[in-house]
Amino acid sequence: MYAVSYDSEEDFLLGIIAVPARKSLKKEKIDSLEKLSDYSEKEILQLHGFGKNTLMKLKDYMKEHQMCFREA
């Protein structure tokens, strides 16, 4: 048995996208859907951990929350 402590910043997109992609967002100081919507899909795909599958998961999640990426 082990304890897990959660950092609220670490919880952003937890269970939506994989750890490498979440760490890339954290490195870029993207910690909310509002900040994420300031980026284009092309810019996000340049980050480590992002490919077509991760981008699709992210787009679906953003759509559920009435958000979208900036137009390129």
C-alpha cells in the first residue's frame, strides 16, 4: 500500500492525456483550458508527447467544455 499526493497543477488533464504530454504543457505553463485555447493545434503538436491520438483526446475534451484551439 502506498500514498499518493496530488498537486492541483499536476491534476490538469489527469486521466485525459498521458504523463509526457501533461509534463510538456506544465513546462509551457499551460495549466488551464483557457491557456490551451491560446495555442493552435500545430503549436501543440510540436510539444513532446503530442501526436494525433493525444491531440484528438484533447480536442474532444475541450469540445465537451466548449473550448477550442486558436486558428492557425
